Amino acid sequence: MINITILGATGSIGKSTLAVIDLYNKDFNVFAISANTDHKQMLDLCNKYHPKYAVMADADAAEKLASTVSVDTQVLSGTKALDDIASHTDTDYVMAAIVGSAGMSSALAAAKAGKRIMLANKESLVLAGDIFIEAVKTNNAELIPVDSEHSAVFQCLQSGTSGLNKIQLTASGGPFLHTPIEKLKNITPDEACAHPNWSMGRKISVDSATMMNKGLEVIEAYYLFNLDPGQIDVIVHPQSIVHSSVYYQDGSTLSQLGNPDMRTVIAYALGYPQRINSGVSAINLAKNSPLEFYQPDLDKFACLKLAFEALNKGGSAMGTINAANEIAVDNFLNNKIKFLDIPEVIEKTLDASIHSAPLSLKEIVDNDINSRQIAQEIINSYV
Ligand SMILES: NC(=O)c1ccc[n+]([C@@H]2O[C@H](COP(=O)([O-])OP(=O)(O)OC[C@H]3O[C@@H](n4cnc5c(N)ncnc54)[C@H](OP(=O)(O)O)[C@@H]3O)[C@@H](O)[C@H]2O)c1
């Protein structure tokens, strides 16, 4: 029996992980789960899976859960408790699926404890890529991407990187691929969250609509596959059937294809190196034709351009754009700023920040806090 800790169990990835585990209840045990504030959903999960630990990041929510839970589950709270369940001796695999920079510490704790990390929280690599990869290597942890594009590249690179020219991440282009830029001005949060192919949390849905998600994924790929920035390419593919491709010197291109459903990626990470059933049906290529591909429009999707810029600057610039983006998206979702303000806030924050190569976790956290402050001040000056 393999003990799984699911960080972010109430989220979109968390729920899809549990759906795959439900198919294998003799092989996988839900050892620990976490959420931020959703104590009601956590109570349902405790009743169904009887985990040893349930962590609420929010202390009030932890109290509410503790007062209602009747099964033999220990309720804990706070960020240290997240690190503790991620690195617990009895945890075998960790699904790192907390959204945003809040997921970095626990994912890193899992790496330091030598676990199999099924990494959905791309922000861990964007913020602390060097430290994270070093922790994985030093502690013999296993790092398996849980992002459809990176899982595709990981699968295509199973025979190694000999003769590799470049990787190409596919992007759906989000809900506004064909919307003229002047019509983006008055987009509402609900319109931005209505992704045509993927069902996801609200923050990542907005990131897909701005294409910042692809920008963060470019940085994620840089660290996961140890590439030069120039070896990472992005192509828009609205059908989200080809999940990504790798190009070799001999003219060969390998791609991984499938229906857009994260359970496939999660099942791959759980079963690796075996392939197990995910509950997702195979694609019918004839029914999905034609498959289209376009170059991304970097003027309309300025967030993608900014992410490449940050990657080329290196070091703290990547943490800066991530922090500015989290603040801008949060303000957009709360109707404080407009959709097109998001790239503007990120660009202004990047310009106003001093960039260095962050060495320690403390410097990374300090840069995250500073960048958030700068971004919020820029937003305050709008209203
Ligand atoms: N969804 C996808 O298809 C997809 C695909 C690839 C990668 N990812 C990545 O996977 C991660 C999760 O995405 P998602 O779409 O599953 O997000 P989501 O649906 O918003 O779920 C986020 C989870 O994190 C918890 N959480 C939120 N803030 C937290 C905090 N401050 N401290 C501790 N826990 C916190 C939430 O708890 P509450 O429910 O209590 O708020 C929830 O369990 C993101 O990094 C995203 O980029 C997602």
C-alpha cells in the first residue's frame, strides 16, 4: 500500500487525484490531506478516506473541522503542519497541488525528505527552481510533473535527451484566442475563467486567459528539463489534444496526445514507470480533426512575453513576475482592476524591482513579499 499525502485536496487537481485513487483503493492509501479554508469539503473527505492527518492552513477553519470531524483523523493547522505531512516518514508520495506561492514550502519539504513529488504547483519551480532541483538531487527525491505539457515532455524524453534540439509547449490560447485586443478591456472574471477545454481553479483559469500560465510553464520547463531558455518554444493549439512535443536533431518530433483531462497526467505520476488506468477514454483523432497550430501573439498576450523576459533576466525576476501576477489576478478576480491591467501591473513591478540571483530561501521569500507590496502599490495608484 502506498501512502499519499494530497496538498490542496479540495482543489481541482486534488479532486482529480482522489478520483484516480478511487480506482485503486487496494494500492493507494490517502494518508494526509490539506486545504486552506474549505472545512466542509474536508469533512466529507475525512469521512470518506479516514486520513491520518487533515491540515487546514487557516486556523479558524481547522477549529471548525476539528469540532465536526468524528473519524479518527488528527486535525492540524498552519504552514508548518503542511511541511510536516509532506515530509512525514509514513508519506510515500506527495501530490503538491496547493495553488500559488503558498505551495512552495511544503513541496520543498517533500523534496528534502526524498519523497516522490507529483508536482502540480509550478510556482515552487518559478520561485525557487535552483534550490528545489538541488533538494531533489541531494535527497534522491523523484520529481514527476503534473502539468499536462510537462508530463508530455517528460513522457517523450523517456529515452533520454541525446540529440534534443528543443521542446515545444502547447498552449490552448484560452478563451480569448480569437478576441481582438480592444475587446479584452471589459472582460469579466467569469468570462476569463470560462476555459474552452480545461476545468480548473479560478487563479490558473485567469492565468490561461492571459497566457501567464504558459509563461510560468516555460520557467517550469527550464528547471525540470535543465534546458537553455532558447530551447523552449510555445505554440498555440486550441484543441488541447497535442500536449507538447520534443524536437530532435535528426528531424524527428515526438508528441504526446490525449483528451484534455488531468486524470491522465495524475495517473501517469502515480503509476510511473507503469501506466495505469485513469478513467479517461482514448482520443478519437478522426472526431477531433482538424488540429490547428498558431504562433502566439506576444502583443496581445504580453504576460507570455514578460515571462520569457524574466527567464532571460534570471534569479529573482522570476519570483517577481509570479508575485506581481498573483496580486494582479487576485485584484482582477475581486473586480478591483481590469483584465488588461494584469500585464501592465506585472511589467511595472518588474521595472520597479532590483533583480539579483536569490541564493537562500529567505531571500526568495523577501523578494516575494517586496514584489507583492510593489504590485499592490501600483494597483492602489489606479483607484
Ligand atoms: N487545475 C489544473 O488543471 C492544473 C493543471 C496544471 C497545473 N495546475 C497547478 O496546480 C496547482 C493547483 O491548481 P488548482 O487548479 O487545483 O487550484 P484550486 O482548484 O484553486 O485549488 C487550490 C487548492 O489549494 C488550497 N489552498 C489555497 N490557498 C492556500 C493556502 N494559502 N495555503 C494552503 N492551501 C491553499 C485550496 O484550499 P481551499 O479549497 O480551502 O481554498 C485548494 O485545496 C496550481 O499551482 C496550478 O497552477 C493546475
